[in-house]
Amino acid sequence: MRSVLSKGELRQAVAEAAQLGQPADIPDDDAELVLDSLSAAWLVHILSERHGIQVDDEDLVEFTSVNRIYDRIHEGRKGLRA
């Protein structure tokens, strides 16, 4: 059974992947995220291992903010599946 990803869990995953420290270091959920390739790969790994969410590479270009990632995951769009 897939775990439902909360916004708080996503903020934690993004902060960890981007090496920001704490989720509070993300100014707001609409702030533009700039993830290098290693950070993006680590975020995909976290989503897969902890939450069973599989992300296709082409979807990474749309991971521009916490809200955008959250919406894409919860919309169940192509490439994002649990």
C-alpha cells in the first residue's frame, strides 16, 4: 500500500535533497527550486524509497516548487505513479 505524501514530508524531502538543512529554509511552497542533477536524483530516490512514488526523468523539469511537485504527485499525472 502506498503512503500518502504530505506537504510537510515533501518539504522535508526537498530540503534534504537540496541540502538546505531544514524545511523552514525553503522560503515558501511557491519559491522556485533550483536543483542540480545530483539533488534531483536524490529527491527521486527519497520519493521512491520512502513513499513508493516513481518519477520519470521528463517530469523532473516540472519540479520547480514544492507546490508544483506536490500537485504533480497528487494529480497522478503520467510518469508519477505509486
